Amino acid sequence: MPSVQELYELWAGDSELHVALEQSLDPRGPDWLIELFASLGPRVGELVVDVGCRDAKHAIRLARDHGLRAVAIDPLPLHLELARRAVADAAVDVEVVQGAIEALPLDDGSADWIWCRDVLPHVDARSGLAECARVLRPGGRVVAYATFATERLEPREAAALADAMALDAESMDAGNVERYAAEAGLAQVAVHRLGGEWREHMVEDGTWNASEALLALSRLERRRAELVESFGAAAVAAYAGGQLWGVYQMLGKLCPTVYVWERHA
């Protein structure tokens, strides 16, 4: 540990370090996930299942870009309504179905691809990945994006985030999820630990403002009692969790990760 004098000397001479950190590292952004899927060689007519589809925008894009058949699955009626509207407007071969990853409404070995984005930390990942393996044909692949806690996320932070964001503590552990995949018969083809990379890209292209997130969090803390009375504790906690999600990624407390798994023959 430096002395106080050494600390101020380090700060006085950090201009070159600051300049170095002003240089972009050309971070990958969210569209890179679509590019990754394309690089895996999907073939016309194959079936891709979007598990946790929300508004089905990814299912629609994958079907349109690659000539795939798609099934968009989500447990929430609101998401299903949004997905059906989007599919009707897009006029692509996408079927919208209600269901959850823990009990997929599909036959054994019926899918060639599973697309799973922002789902695993919210569910029982062990049963969810077992279901993914069940519905995949031998040699079929999963492309999954999920965000996990790192050793920098303190226990109280983890507990508060889990309560606010409906997270499963076991499924927030990357080691657990990797073990569940192996138990289900899914072989790891590739793993990409993105850390804060997507957030860097979003800051650089102006689609996310870290300063606004921090300003909102500071104002929330100063007005917490008032806001809880007006909107309810759950709403305030969920809002704070949503703002912290990106900040924690940039601080290394959360690590967005992309897996490609293949079902054993």
C-alpha cells in the first residue's frame, strides 16, 4: 500500500495513464451475438427456439436472416402479446407459444438451435438446461447469453440485487451453470466472458448513459423514503437494480457471458 505522499505523487503523474484509458478498445456490442450465431452455420429450414423471447425481435431476425423456422417461447402474457404483434407485422415463419424453459412445450429432439438470452439467471438453470438438451437433436446447439456474479459482488449486494431483480442465486454462479450444462449432456463449444465490453460499446455509441444511471441512483437514495411511499418498495428496488445492472458490469461485479453448447450425439 502506498503512503499518502506516494499516493499524491501517483495521482500527480497519471496523465499518461489517463490518455491511455481514453483510447477505445473497439468493444463488441449486442449485435455481435447475432454475428456469432451466423458464424455457426445455421441452414435454411432448420428450427430455432427462442427461449424467453419477450417481443420476439431476436426470433424474427434469426428467421429472416437465415431462412429458419422459429418458435418464440415466453411464460408472460404481456410478452406473448407483444411477440404476436411483432410476428404479424414481420410476416416471417415464427410461431409464438406460451411456456417456460423448465418445461418447454416441444418434442424430444425437435430443435436444431436454441437461442437463450437474459433468461438463465432468473430461473432454475439446472432444469432449464436439461430441457434445452431434451428438445435439441444430437449435434444441435444452444447460444446462451447470461449475466453472472463475480467475486467482486459483495454478499449483501448480491442479496439485494437478487431480491430486486427476481434472480436465482444458484443460477447467478457461472460455475454452477457450466456444471448443469455438462450434466445435461451439453458440451461447451465456446465461452466468451464479456465483462463490461458491451457497456463500453453502448457508452461509445450513445445507446446507454452511465452518468444518467449514476445520477438516477444518487437521487433515488436521497429520496428513497418518499419514492417508496409513492411507488412501493418493490418498484423502487427494481428500478435501482436495473440501473445498477449496467454499472456493476462496468465495475466488474457482474460478468455477461456467452456460451455455445452442443448436445452430445
